[in-house]
Amino acid sequence: MTEKERIKSLLLEYGLSAKKSFGQNFLINEGIINRIIKRLNVPEFETVIEIGPGLGSLTLKLQEQAKKLIAVDADRDMIKVLNNITNPEKVTLIQSDFLRFDPDLYSKKEERLFVGNLPYNITSELLEYLLKKGFKRAGVMVQKEVADKLNYTPNKKDNTALGAFIASCCDYNVLTFVDRACFDPIPKVDSSFVTLDHKNDFSFEIYPLYKAFFKDPNKTILNCIKQFPKYIKLIDPLKENFADLSNKRARQLDISDLKRLGDYCCSLLKA
């Protein structure tokens, strides 16, 4: 039985269909599934936490290799199906919105792997949450357009605060392109599976500043932060000590310069 046939069979057996409200598009390409599992090096992690396992396209493979696997899905119907097709001795199933789920109750950040086919409507919010909680590695499916934007390169017009923060604390790689036909139902966009490997401690408190720096891609950093009353006290010190950088657009800077600005602003705000 192919993966597509397995998914169709489960949906028929349980009288279910993909729910747009949960952003459900089931991965059915077995080659892509195997490539993802192989490249994630699952056995090296103490805990694997899967986000939105759906009908188990990755879950069934992960449970064969993971020391401890926790699968979190907001859809109680998916949890019901998974309860019948996964090994309870190897998989802990949790029905929850992932943004309400605390991974720290189940694992240490330096020992865990996050895996997920992220709902496209909350991709950025979920990535922010993963970065805030911390991990050794994260492997996630995102829209190809999003994957491209997250790949931070100085002077790139569509650089983002999230991409800059990821570059600051992670090694970011596109593991594989995933054509839209690899899903059922077929989404309107192509995807990419990307990996983020933690490379250094980088406080999440700097991220709001990055978001302020990137508020308007066509304005300088100084003009961007002027839009935030809580950051007004930063204006004069930046003009005096970082005029060369703060008078540029955030997307033009390399990561080391963004980090210098961010660290300096954080120190001023704490003073």
C-alpha cells in the first residue's frame, strides 16, 4: 500500500477529511518522507517532539528510531486515529494547540529535536515559539517562499527579522524542495523542508528589537525604531555611537553588525 493509499484508507475508515481550519495537507511522497527521516539523524536526540503529526506520515517512521517521541496535534480526530496506529510504548500522544504546549515539561532544550509540517497560516508564530523554547535541532516543512525569505543574506530585499534572528543563533539549511503534488489534498504552493541547528546561545530578548529594526524594509533603522515609544531613548545614543549602522536599512546589514546593534540596545534598555 502506498502512502497515498494509506492516508485515503484512514480517512475513509474514520469518516474524516482534511480540515482547512487546521491547515491539514498530508505528506504522501514516500521518497520525501524517507529523505527527511534519514537527514534528521533521529537516534542522536534524547527526545523528538512532532508538531502536527496528522495521520502519521512522519510519526510512523520516527517511532522506529526515536528514543522518546511526543506527538502533539490540536485535532482530536487525528489523535484518535494515531492512538490506533502508533505504538503506545514508543509514542506519547498529546491533544493540544502547540502554542499552548510546553516542551520543557518533557525534555531539555539541548537534547531535543522538533519536527513538523507547520500550518502555513501560523508558520512564523510557531517558529518564534520554537526559537524561544530552544532546541538542538528543528526540522520543519514551510512554504518555499517562506524558506527563501528565512535564508538571510545581507542586502537581500526580502530579508526579515525572523530570518536575521535564525541566522544569529542557528545554522539554517534547506534540506529538500517539496513539490505541492507531494501532499493530499494538494496545496496552492510548493514547500521546502528546512533544518535549524542551534549553534550558540542567543537571548530571545533581542528578537523584539530585530522586529523593530525591520519594521519597514525601506526605512533606516533609526526611522524604524522612532515608531516605537518604548525605544525612543535609543535614538540619541545610536546617532552618537552607531551612526554608520543605524542610518542603514536593517536588511542591508550582516548578522554580526545586527547583533552588535541589538546587544547595545538591550544594554541601554536594561540600564
